Amino acid sequence: MRQAERGVALDAGYEPRAPAPADEGFLRCVRRVAEERVPMRYECLAPEQVCAPGAAVPRSSTHHRAWVIELWPVRDPATGEVVGVGTAAFDSSDQHAARQRLALLQEAGTCIGTTLNVTRTAQELADLAAPRLADFVSVDLLDSVLRGDEPVPGPVDAAVVLRRVAHQSAAEGEGVPEAAIDLGGVDTYPPFSPPARCLADGKPVLSGAGDPDFAAWVAGHETRTARVAEYGFHSVMATPLRARGITLGVAVFARIGDSPPFEPDDLILVEELAGRAAVGVDNARRYTRERTNALTLQRSLLPRDLPKQAAVEVAYRYLPAGTGAGVGGDWFDVVPLSGTRVALVVGDVVGHGIHASATMGRLRTAVRTLADVDLPPDELLTHLDDLVTHLSTDEEALAPDEPYVVSGEIGATCLYAVYDPVSRVCTFASAGHVPPVVLLPDGTARVVELTPGPLLGVGGLPFECTELELPEGSLLAFCTDGLVEARDRDVGLGLGRLCECLAGPVASLETTCDTILKALLPKSPSDDVALLLARTRALHADQVAAWSLPSDPSIVADARAQTTRQLTAWGLEEAAFVTELVVSELVTNAIRYGAVPIGLRLIRDRTLICEVSDASNTAPHLRRARTYDEGGRGLHMVAQLTQGWGTRQSPMGKTIWAEQPLPAG
């Protein structure tokens, strides 16, 4: 068998040696050429065999070279029979390296930037580059990038403080033993260090053991000095992570031990890799910024501390969606109303992001405003429906290139309920929202059957009220669809599971909230979740006194006397003087301007409430009385003597109420 060898020079003073043809694949190829009498080609990777001039024995290197070996049958000129196999070995390391670079770049397009997480994207770059390109890779970012803030445009000058967010090693085993900085740690890079130089110039930097700046950088950090000496760092590339004209951080690639040093061509490859990674990091940073802004906006619009009231005991939970969906427009609220009543509200704006959060804030503000007017639930939703329709019209008028503008109609759901602890009746109205669940004191849990209304913004369709008398101690559970609806279950199944959770013993509302979330939600919810629990209380007969009054001015004195007797029975004699003045003014106005029937009611709870009702829908209002005016001073006096007063409409007329604090002690 005859064999020919050809190669190319590796380094000055060394001669390349073709791989020894001893592996099984090569021998099988030789046999096939001899048996089939056809030429073949064999490609392989082999450890580099180099021999210094004058040396008799070549030495092996950990660096592999690519070879292409051509094989052909050798025939006897006389007989034409195959008498051997000829070979010619060609060093194809350059072509093989080029293919490897293209494959690495192609893989980078699918492996880097798979999530909208800054740290994860940086780790994907490190995992891809080690060990295929470097023995050690680290990625450090500016703290502003991790917060989602906008970094300063352009290169970073002078010493720079960076935080380690990712690193990877080609060494076998767990951990990254070569790292001088732990994940999450902060390091200050001096201006002469390769990372700082590349950030200042905006271009990759090739450095190594022969570079004085590299030696000075290593010597200035005790742990880094030890790692370089222990593992033999000898070649380093640092490249900036820049995207859309801003600098995000730096990636450092290092080779250690017997690995060959980086070449200038490698700078082109790492610059391309860093560019792709920087775009992924910047996308994640911008998403982090928008999500943080939306969360801040949403949390500022949601209630932090629910107002004190006596009608219900409440507990709540709010969980923003996982990173996949973004922040949504779920909200809830508890609004104290006159007469110790309370409004319980939960709603959901379709969509996610700042637009949904901003819309949620506008709707929550509108609900509070309309609740202060004491509108019935169905009328309140009608006004809210008109507001959403106007908001959709305003959105269509905005320019499409304005930031954070989402064109199209706004969709929202809302459930509004008013509970009266005196009558123990809760009145519900729904605008396409998930119905509540009620747990009665006997342990029975069921879904409240409501007359479903259209989503807010549809317009032109009515909303209907549903009244439910609740025993004292009943538990109402309001939620958004993120709690009871998922890909693997519909709303009906989710509400059934919610009933099962409530049917067990209820130790406390806070514990019950946690139990419900644990039973119904995965670790990372795909949608926002709002949960509001309310346990009803009741005002008993000894806390409420009511009288029916004729439309006769002489009855005012009797009304004052009855009020005084009732306050004395309650032990509130100190409040008698102010209450008599309030009763006198409100009853006089009802007789003078209202219509029969006229009623007077006193409620003793956390405050003392005086209510006068009549059959007229005309509501009084404050006005400034002039010197010779005969009226206009009564309501002004009531407003000065009490901590609050107002009017609420009812199907039978109106009620004027005034609230004052209980006497001390």
C-alpha cells in the first residue's frame, strides 16, 4: 500500500503531521476502496501532532485539526489488478473552523433570547459559547439594565461598575471554578482592563498573558490573580453588549491551559454573537421596564388599606400574571356607603400592559365617584357602560404612533354589590363578570345565580339587579376569571372547585384566601388574579330605631323628644344636643319641601347616623344665605356640626343622612 501526505504550516518552526491512519473508520474506508475499486474521501478530526525542528518524536496537543483524506485504488500497470490503496491528506482546519463558526451563529439565532428575562438571556450566551468557543465565559451588565432603566447612550468611559449575571465553564463537573466574581456580585473594572477598554471604544478587544494591561488588571484583584495562576488563563476577548445605540454590559471569553490562543478572526465571531445577545438582553430590559411601570401604576391604583366599615369583614389577595402574559387590568374595591352599607366591587379589563392598567384606574375612579352618589347597582353599571363607550371613542381618535396606545374597543367586566347590614340584603349587578360564591353559616356553598349583563362598552343593553338575603356570618367570595378559568378547565368547573374550597372549615379569612389560591392556581398564573372575601355582619334591633312621621310641622318637637329618649337609652346623652339640631333641620325640610311618607331613623354603630326619608326626589344642596334670606342656613349648620352628610335616591324617593362620631368613651 502506498500513501502520500500533504499539509500546511501550523506555527513558525513547526511542521504539521497528518493523522496516523489507525482509527477503525479510516481502516474500513481503506478496505472498501480495495474491495470496490473506487476512490473515496474520509474526513476526521485528530489531535494536533507537531514536531519541533530537530526533534525525533512529535508531541500531541489538546487542539484538534481537521483533515480530508483522499483514497484511491492503486493498480498494477501490467495486469490492472488492485495492488494497494493510495492516500493524500489535506489539512482542512480553516474550512472546518469556518463551518463551525457559521453553525455557532445559526444556533445563536435560536438559542439566545428565548425568554424576556435579562439574566436568562445572558446565561444563554454563556452556555452557547462555552465550551464551543471558549473555556470560560462571563457576562456582566450595568445595574440600570437589570432594573429595566434606559442606560446612557454610547460607550462607557473610565472605570465602570458591573454586576455578574451569568458565567459558564468548559470544565467537567458542577459550578464554575474559574470565576473570580460570584453570580450577583459587583466588580469595578479599571480603565486599562480589557472589559473597560472595549466599553470605552465600543469594539471587541483581544488581550492575553503578553499584554501589560492584562497583567495589571489581574494583579489588581486578589481572587482573579489566584484563578489566573491556578487555571492558566492566557488569552482573553472582551466585547461590549450594545443594542440600539446603548451599552448594556460586557461579555468576556477566555481560553486556559493547553487551548490555543484566540486569533483576530475570532473577534468577528464574538462581535456577532454579542450583538445578537445584546438585542435579546435589550428586549428583555425593555419588557422589564414596561412591566415594572405597569405594576407600579396598577399597584398605585389598587387599594392598599381597605377603609374601615362595620358591614363586612374583608380579606383580599391580588397576584399579577407571570412574565408570559404581562400585567393586566384586574381590580377590586370596598366602598363605604351611607347608612352603614358597603359596596363590594371586582372588575377586569381585557388585555395586558400599561394600557389595561390605565383603563382599570379610570374605571375604578369612576366606580368610586358613582358609588358616592349612591346609585343602585344596575344604574351604576349603566353609567359605567357609557364611560367605557366614550373611552373607546377617545382611543380611536388617538394617533396610532403615540406611545402605549392600543387602538380598538375597550372591553371590561364588573360585578357591583351593595350589602345593607340593617336589612341583611345584598344587591348584585353584573356586567359579564364571573358570579360570586356564597358560603352560608350552615356550611352550604353555592354560586350566586345572577342575571348576566353584557360586557361594559357594548352599550344599549340593560343591567338587572339580583337581591339575596344573607344570614349573619355569610361569606361572599368575589374573584376575577384568572382564579377559576384555565386552559384545562372552564369557569363552571373552576367555580365548583371554589365552592369545594369554601365548604371546609373557615378558620380566618386570611387563611382562607391562601387556601383558595393554593388549591386553584399553578405556581405561575397566566393571568392576573383578584380575590375578595367578605363575611357579613348585621345590625340588630337594639342598634336601630325608626319612626314614621306625619307631614305636620308640630311633629318636629315630638321627633326631637323621641330622639333624646333613644340616645339616653343608648347611653349617648352627650350627643343629644347636636342630634336634636340635625333632626329638627332635616325633618323640617322634609315636611316643608318633601312628600309623605316621612321617616326618621337612628343607627348606632361605629358612628351615630341620623336619616330622614320622604317620597320626593328633589335633593337639597348647600347654598350661601344672604343677610335677609329666610332659608339656606340649616344645611350649612348640619354640615358644620357633623362629620358628613349626603343624599341618596331610592325607588320611593330620597333619604338625607348625617353622620357624627360617638362621644368619647
